Amino acid sequence: MATVVKIHSTPSFSAFTAISSTFGSRDPSSSRSEIDLSTSKSDGSANSSDLRRIDLLDLIISHEKKTPALIALRSKIITSLETHGYILLTYPKSLSSSSSSSSTLSSIHSIILKSLLRTITSINDLIMSSSTISSKTSPWPPSLCPLTAGSVYFNENNTPMYKLGYDDGTGGTNDASNDRDPIREYYRVCSGDVEGCGGFINGDEEGTVRILNMCRYICDVLLKTTFHPTAVPLRHANSSIKSWVDPSKILKKIGENGRDDYSILYGMNYFNTNEAVGYAKEQGNVGGDGRLLNLKEHVDPSLWVLEPVLGEGVGGLEVFDELRKEWILCDGVKSKLNGVLGEGEAGMVAFVGKGFVKSYEKGVGKGEKEIKPTLHRVVAPAEDEIGRERRSVIFEQKYGEYM
């Protein structure tokens, strides 16, 4: 069980109005599923040949309606993980930019896309958009989210890690007597203990839960598609479209149906100041290619990892492309992934950790081609990016039964 230690009780959640929707049909086979990126642009943006593009709405609809297309989608996801080590989930930036069925969207497509865009707006409002800051002036002051009301997070190995909620880099104590991390600050929310998180991102309960539930659901769909494509829909309680179309049911329980949920949503702010760059140099945070790093090269213990917004500002997250043997910048205006999205398209990047590989090799992937945990890192700002903070959202999926 994902154990937490309560420090103080937290306020109970307010109820949200439930919705009831009737879903129509959509043919998932109609959309473009992959793109050839073999031709490089002068700026190097289209530089990841044969990257598999997965239409996110097609994936969700195929899962919900249990269509035969789900098997083909699974094959594309697995092939991309084997070949490149990550996938790019694409979706329309707006209802008007959707390429589905001439002028009228199907009911399910419209509902999912509207809620998806609403959730992305929550991410932009709560995490991605803010004024330029310094390492001494946080846009997320602890007063919005006092951790004295939070819980200590114990990971899948029952190791105490930090307090949930806001963390200025002191491990969640936010103690002025402790050295603060000059590189970044966080919000952390555990989907197995939302009520004990100690506060919500920028104090917004509904927005935080909507973001968490969307990320959790997408990762659950990916997990089920890759591991159990022919089984009934998701077995994890409260993981559904409705949980983020309208978060009327907030995840409060741990170990639902015996499946312990250690998953974590991170809202992160990298300061990208001269002080932060200097600290990275002092710590020797340098990659194998000589690049200065905010976060060293590593693989996660997780199942699926999702970055739901690639953004248009300063980038930082890089994944190692196993085919091209090069680092691919995922987010920001310089991202090679942003560079291959079509007109009116947005994207999310998803990759896997050690938990996924371990379970895959023992189960459905036994005897198949090797899938490696995705090597990734966060690079320090380039010279022209110093002084511009980098905001990001990361969701790490971790269930005890797979870890």
C-alpha cells in the first residue's frame, strides 16, 4: 500500500456536479498514425525519422468502445518503444482544427476534445503561465499550500521520500534554515492520496484534480493497451473519462481493488537563473555529450511517464532516441517534436520506466523485441534562455502490482 503519514488533517473536498453523456461512434482508422521525419530542416527540427505518431483521441475512443483498431494501435506503440523509446500523442489544438468527419464531430470525440482542451487550459493557467521570476521570488508561495497540512510520501519500496504539496527544494520542509535548491521548485500530488497532498497547485482544487485525473487516465489507457488490449476497460477505480470531464469523484483512496497507487503528478518550475547555471556547474551536472544539465541522465522506476504539455517557451526535457542515438528535446519552442506537429496540432510525449519493462518482459512481451526504460534528462538553459523560467508538468504512473 502507498503509505502516507498524516501530519495534520486537511479540509474535505467539495463535490462537483456529475454529468451524464451519451457517446457516439468514430472510426479510429481514419487519421494519420505516423510520419516520416527523415528530411531534416535547416534548424534540425525534423530530425527523428520514423517517429510513430499516435492520435490520442483515436486511442481513447478505441479503448472506450473496445474496437479492433486498438490492436493496431498497440502494435504501433510497441514498435515505437522498441525503435525510438518514446511516443508522441497528438491532438487538435481546437475544435475547429480537428480533422475528423467533415464539419460535425461525433459526440464522444467532441466531449473528449472539449475536456482535453479545458484541462490543458488548467495546466497553462496553473503551471505554465506566469511572470518571470528569480530564485528568491517564487510564484508558488508556500502560504498557498502549507506543507504542515501535508503527508509524507512513501514510494513503492516503502521508503519515505518527501512531503507532498509545495516544495521549495528542501524536501518539503520549506524551512528557511535549510538550503533551498537553486535550480527548481515543485508541487507534488499523489493520485493514491489526493486529499493528503497538503494543498493544490496555486490553491486550485478542481484544476489540480482535473490535471491529475487526465494524466492518470491517459497513462492507464496506455498501460492497458500495451499489456491487456483485449481485456475489459480499465480496472482501476475512478480512472475514467468522467474523472476529468467533470472531476466529481476525487481520488482519495489508496490501494483501490488491491492495486496500490504510488503515481505522482509534478508541477515544476526551473528558475534558469545565473545562480542556477552556476550551481549546476559546481555540482558537475554534465552529460555524456558535454551538455550542462539541470537534471542528470536517468531512467525512472515508473510504468508510463507523461509530459502533457510541450509548451512554447523554454524547453528542457530530452529523451534519448534509440534509433538515431541522439538526444531529442521534447518541449519548448526549440523542440524537435513541436517541429513535426501539423498545422493546428498539439502533442504530448510519453515514455516508459523500469517498472514497465520489468512487467512487459515477464508478461505479454516475453520473447518479443527488447524495450528499454527511456533514458532522459533536463538540460540547463542556453545562453539566450538564462533568466527565463521553465515550467513543466510530469506524471509518473506507478502501481504496486507492477513494480
